[in-house]
Amino acid sequence: MRHFGHIAPEVRQRLFHQEPCAFTADSPARLLSAALGATLYSPATRPRLADDIVKQAGNGVVSMVLCLEDSIGDADVAAGEENLVRQFADLAARPGAEPPLLFIRVRAPEQIPDLVRRLGPAGRLLSGFVLPKFTEERGIPFLEALTAAESAGGRRLFAMPVLESPELLYRESRVETLEGIFRAVDKYRDRVLALRLGVTDFCSSYGLRRAPDMTAYDVQVVASVIADVVNMLGRADGTGFTVTGPVWEYFRASERMFKPQLRQSPFLQVQAAELRERLIAHAMDGLLREISLDQANGLLGKTCIHPSHVLPVHALSVVSHEEFSDAQDILRPERGGGGVLRSAYTNKMNEVKPHRAWAERTLLRAEAFGVAHEDVGFVELLAAGIPG
């Protein structure tokens, strides 16, 4: 799989200075954690889940979570598990099917080894588990269960803990909770692919819900948690983890609004202002601002609950030609001693030592999402990637 792999090769050549790399579920964890992109959630009870997975893979989705937790009722858990076993078997039997990275969100630790056993050979399609309401006390049993299931199944399994508990939100217990989370995930570092933020649960503790024209960063009590999570768990000194952006709750069938104009226009001739107006009119402006703020605050990737969110996340994750040029200049071997240099675009200062971690992160993102040509921006990437 690869980002933007659903569009024609000749179109990718026109869009990218450096195309996104190809990767598989067996690729190094460092690359997979950067390449998760828009992780699309789906209830595990969907009756045509295998078809949905194949469809979304064909539309550019590279990671999905099949949820047995908050997205389904308590009475539906057993049926959801049975459905997952059937749907994985269906997927495994399809010749040539290339599903995205698949994760199961469980409720209890004992579900992990039980599901791995029940999936049988079809478990080769499973990349790991999402662990809810993660703290040190509650999280260790999940990680132990995952380790045991991995040993029994003989296949690498990743964990993606969700940081969403009240202990993490409340100021008086936040630092202690974060310290405990770090101890837990550091002990199982090789199995922790990314940490996910559960902002909806944070808001619920105060009876809050952000409007579609507001981002998570406009809700100060939430923004303070994100800042502390990145501060303690997202450091660039080798101790940190990939932290993914929070879910965006609002959606419209915006792709249908774009398709008529895209068919009437030459390739990449869609006017930026008009497309932007359509995005704003369909409650997407808040999403675009939040994705940009995610990246500015050190988050990579995003939890998504609707397919219309996937392409904006991926288009804004592509590295610009200017960013790529700066990162390459900073990391040239002859710059190892430090110093300051003018950017190739002659519009900024690149200070080698302070900007080094940013440059390394940028080149990793470039490997996963590609580098746009100098004259290609978000609008062109979005227009080219809309399915159909």
C-alpha cells in the first residue's frame, strides 16, 4: 500500500517531486507510525464490513480501526466479535485483496488472545489492537495480553493506547497519570505503534462539545491536555512516541459536491478559491484548521469517523517542496557542526542544530506521504485524490 496509491501513476508523477513510499504491515514500526494517516473507525457490527474495508482501501485509506467499544452497545459485543471473525475470514479468502492496516478496538484484555485464537489463519490481516481509556494500572493488563497473543500467534501485533481517561484530564492527577502511562508504554516500547487522543471523552467530563467552526485547540481545557501529552510523551529526544490527532465529529457528503466541477475542469485547474469556499460551506474549514494545528503541535495522523475526512488529512500531510528543501539542507553531512544558513527559498533562517529534529521528522513524513512538486499545493492534491 502507499498514500495516494488509489490515483493513476501518471497523475502521481505530476503531483509529486518524491512519491510516497510503498509499505506493508511488516514494514518497520518507525515508518508505519508515521504512515498511519487518517485512521478510519468503523463499528465491528457492520454486516458488510469486508466489502467496506476493500472499498475504503480503494479510496486511499491505509489504516482502519474496527471498534468493539464505544461505537456499539453493550449488548452487541458478542455479535460484533462473531462478525469480525466472519469478515476477516471473508477478506482472507479474497484473492489479491490488499486491505489497509487493520486494528481492533477492544473493551477488556481477555478479548485480545480470544480474538487472535478465533481469527485463526485470517489473523495474518490483523496489525494490532487499540486499547481504550489507557492508564498504567488499566493498560498493563492489555499490553500483557497483547504480548501473550503475539507469542501464541507467531505474528507481530501492535498496540495503540487511547489517552482519554478523567485522571489524565484532571489537573490534580495529570502529571502522575502521564508518568504512569510513560512507564507502561516505555516498558512495551517495541509494541506501541502510536498513542491516540480521545478528546470526545475529555469534553464529556465537563459537558462540552465543540462546534463545527471550532477546533480542539479552542477548548482550553482540552488544549492543555494535548500540550501536556506532547510535552511528556511526544518528545523528539528518542524517548517519545507518535501521538495522533483527535477525532473530528462533523461530516457532510462533500465529495459529491466536488465531483461535477472536477469532471468539467481540466486536470488540476480547479480554482483554489472556489474549492475552498465549497469546503467551508460544508463544515470542512474547521477540520482543515484542526489538522494544521495538530501538525503545529507535534501530532501526526488523525482519528476519523467518516471517509470524507481521510483525503484532507492525507493532502495536508504531504510535505511541501519548500519544507523538503529546508530539511535536506539542514541534514547535509557538512552541516554537522551546526551554524545558520539562508533557506534555498531565501525567505527564512535555517539554524542547523535547533532545527535538526524537525528536519528528521519532516523527511520521515516525506517518505510516508511524499513531497509535492514546487507548484503543487493542498488544493491540487485534494482535487486529484477525490474518488470517482
